[in-house]
Amino acid sequence: MADAGGNLALGGTPWPVRLPDNLPVFVPEVDGFKLADFDRGLEWPAYAVGLKRVVGAKGALRPRWRGRGADEVLGLPPGRRLLMLGFGRDELIERIWTFQHRRRFYDAVASLGFDLVAGMNYSVYGDQPRFEHLLNLKRSALAAERLAAAGVPAVPSVYWWRQADLDRWLEWIQATRIPMVAVNAQTFRTPADRDILFHGLAYLGCRLPGGVTVLVSGLSRPDRVRIVRRMLPRVIFASQHPWQMAWHGRVLGDSRPTGRGAVQLFRENVLRYAEWTS
């Protein structure tokens, strides 16, 4: 409880950092290095990398990220927006939490110069005690707040189990006047999980203050992308699916190998995914 500020209240002071307002509706997630060839000819305005690409298993920056900016690590020309999605397995995000102060984690992330960081997603499992739900909601909010206090343009990862959780987040969003929050859809795998996801997003979509954007990560099917597009007045999608399919020699929506190279397929897949969001 001391680590979480001594209580379970989410708080709600005005958000201390400015967030980017010119992101595309779709941001492809990549593996974290050697992007120049993939960007050439595509020139996409923004890319994302996942937490595990930046932070090692011990909760510290990976060697190639130390003392370097994100644009240098990724090998991209100036002008590209770069995001870090702080979604990770429980083992990683718990290790980060344990050593967050000792290893100056938030300052380390600030040194990388990302244009936007989605804070860590502390898990909410249905079979946990209710106290664990509330504690992890608080930790997700705190992780983003501590990043922002270090000067990182950060947003919290929003999880929920009950409608009351969504109401808590909505009160926090109203109080902080934050213009964006993130939702990691990758963990909603079963039909029952997806019901929770879609009902929750629809609930948020009807109640979010005007101008608030939801960054939704992990959707890989056009029907689900379009459902969420209709639910949320302002939404940005992030997905690694175009990158993964390209490296397997495939185009989105077709399981057959094409025999074409990953660079060409990545460009085609990004454009195809972007069409889903229109």
C-alpha cells in the first residue's frame, strides 16, 4: 500500500505533460530496430515498440537503448512519431514496479525521447480478490503519473472488471483533463473476454469527455477494428500484426505464403490495416 501511495483512490490532479495531437489513426508496432528499409517508400508518420523490446527481464533498459534516443535505436529519419507501449507480461511489469525507484526507471524512459508512452498494464483478473483489482487500477494510474512527472508524455493503461471500475476511470479522466488513455486488447482472448472488452469500450465511448482519444492496441481482425471504430468517437489503433505477418511472408487476411520479402509485405500490410480503420 505504501508503494501505491497509501490508498486505493486514483487521485486526479491536472495532467502535467502535453501529449502529441497529430498521430495517425493506425500506428504499426515493430520489433525495435533496423527500421530504415521498412520506412523507406512507406514513410509512415508513427511507429510503436513494445515494452519487452526496450526493457529487459530484470526491469532495466536493454543495452542498445542505454544512452541513445529512440530515433537512433530504430534508425529512423527525423519527423517520425515514436511510441512505447508499456504492455507486458506480469513477470516483467512486476519487476519494473519492484525496482522502479532503485533503477530510476522513469528517468531512464524519459531519456529515450519517445513522443508517447502507454504506461504499464497492471493486471485485473476475474479470480483475484476485489482488493487486487483496485490496487492494480491504482498502480496503472500511478505508473503513468510517475512517467509524466519525469517529463514523459505518458498515458495510463485502463483495465476493468466491473462497470464501477470504468466509472472510477471516467472520474479520473475528468479530474485530470487528460486527452488520451490506452487499452491493451491483446489480453481479451476468449469470447467472454471480448464481451467485456466491447461492452467496456462502448460504455467509455458514450461517457468520455469530448476530445479524449483511446489508444487501442492488439486488434488483428478487420471486423473487430471496425466495431471499435464505431464505438469510440476518437480512437487510435496500434498493432504488431502487419509486422508479424510480413516476417512470415504473408499479407493480412491471407494465410498463404506469398514468397515476397518482409519489407514489401510490411508496407502492404500497414496500408491494408489503415484501410480497416477508415
